[in-house]
Amino acid sequence: MSTENLARTSLYDRHVALGAKFAEFGGWSMPLQYTGVVDEHTAVRERVGLFDVSHLGKASVTGPGARAFVDSCLTNALDKIGPGQAQYTLCCDESGGVVDDLIVYLRADDDLLLVPNAANNAEVVRRLAAAAPGGVEVRDRHRDHAVLAVQGPNSDEVLTALGLPTGHPYMSFAETAHDGVPLVVCRTGYTGERGYELLVPWDDAGTVWDALLAAGEPYGIAPAGLGARDTLRTEMGYPLHGQDLSLDISPVQARAGWAVGWSKPAFWGRDALLAEKAAGPARRLQGIKARGRGIPRPGMTVTVGGTPAGTVTSGTFSPTLKQGIGLALLPPDVAEGSEVRVDVRGRAEAFEVVKPPFVQPSTKGS
């Protein structure tokens, strides 16, 4: 895809001015890094980082019965949360494959905002709109909202300096304003660190971005790109759709059954997923950590006892641990603590099977 055909967020010119290197992601031209992935990763783990993740999808589901309708489609049980709370969930097809993973923000029983992944937003909207009963409206809001992520141990201080709410419970949100700009401050994130994601009107994102960088300067804030976002989420063992979850990788295989309301009477893919859970999956997503200097990458072959047995789905160098880590689909009888080998450019590098996260998260701290 040529760069001329890629979508751009409303902050594109600011990223250029900051010297960002860009990459294609989900059909968007996004900042991959500014000063370097390791520097930006470290800023988030130790201080605070600011991400533009406006490429993420947005869709609204409104009208009488909207909550019950969404609950009948997506995997997680919406009766677990109330207004002002958010929930991680999955959109599956009837085979049990994952169309997308997303977050649902419940404003009211008749007003929900969904945040899918960039490349899957249109498909999630299409499926929901096709299934929606009369009176329930599903709208693509992709370019109505920008999303800015403030992540790291100093994130509360940055938001407090702007008079924005902090300290609300994990996976909840507060609606507020800054200098007349309406904001939704969500206690969510994809880094494992304490942090917030701000939903901002698309055309006002630049003003809020500038204010956050200025307020964060005393706290060591750094703009961070998708390169650091990937290393941070891999250290947490968080899945990336298209690699660790997909139409070919079910929630049961990806060990994401915690996001499935198994006792619900209806959701897309229910019968297939219940059958797979009962039978046991043919493969499971496991963490792998290098015993040497090997760095795993997606698509690399994993061998057990000299026999090809699985595939790396996500892999990187961990800036925190200073070693290679990854996620891999392996036979279910490969236990934690086992040694496996990964074919790293023709070398059979040793890895230990471990249970993520690789780094302890601070996300849910009080």
C-alpha cells in the first residue's frame, strides 16, 4: 500500500514536527518511533509516555435495548458492569474464530461506545448493523474521536496538572472537559502500566496533545510510537489481533476464555466455543522466554524434542528484561517450564515455556 493511500490521524503534522518515523498499521500511517523504541518503552515503564492511537476504531450502538443487543453478540457478559464502566470483549464468528477484540464503554443501557482495532472497525460495524433489531442504531464513528493514551507511573500527575479526573477504578471512565473541549478519561491501556486513554473530538486532538506534553514536561513525558506499544504489550502477554487472535485462533486457543460469558444464552460463536472448550483445544497460546540470546519473531517455527510443533505469533526483544520473549501456539501438553527450540534464522535457540506476563503489571493498582 502506497503512503498516499494511507489514512492519517489529525495529529500527523505534529508527529512529523517531532521527527517521527512512520509505518503502515491497519491502513493508517502511524508514528513507529520518535527517539527510539527502547527510549520510549523505558519512558512508559519509568515515567510517562503519550501515544496517539486515534487509528483505533470507534462505533456507537444506541437506542432501546442496545445493551442487551450487544450482549447477545459479543462474548463477554455485559451484566458484569454498569454505566461508567468498560469491558474487554471479543467479536467472534459462528466458527468461534475472532473477528476482533475490542473494548465496550457502557454509558447507559441505550448508549454504548465500542473501540475495535483499526483494520477491523468496518467489519465489526457491518456485522452489528446487519444484526441490529429495529430501534437500535449502529454507527461508524471512526473519525469522530481521537484517542490519546497517557501511560506510566506519572500519568496521574500529568492529568491532575490539567485538572482532569484521575484515580477512578480500573476499566472505568469519567466524562469531563478541558478548556471547553469535551473529554472522556478512561482508566484503560495496553501497556501494563497505570494510565489513561482520552477520547477527544477529532478536530480538537492537537490542542489536547499539546497541553498534555506541556503539563507532562516536569514528569518526564515522552511521545511514544507503535514500536514501544508493541514491546510493552508483549511484555504483558497482551494479544494482538491478526497475530495472537484471529479467525483461525479462537479465544479458547488464545487462553482468552476469561473474556467469554460461558453461561450466557447467546453470543456469536457460542456453540463452537463451548464444543472446543469441552473437547480441549488442539493448541494453546503460551509465553516463551529466551534462555540465550535468541529473539523470536512472528512466524518462526517452534520445535519440541526436535519435531516442529508450533509457531511464534508475537516476539520481540524485551527492553525491561534484556532478553527475547514471545507468544507461541503450542500443543496443549507442552507444560510451563519445558524447553522448546525456536528456529531463529537457521539456529535452534533455546526458550523456556512460561506463563505471561513477563513483567509484573501496575495497571490495576489503586
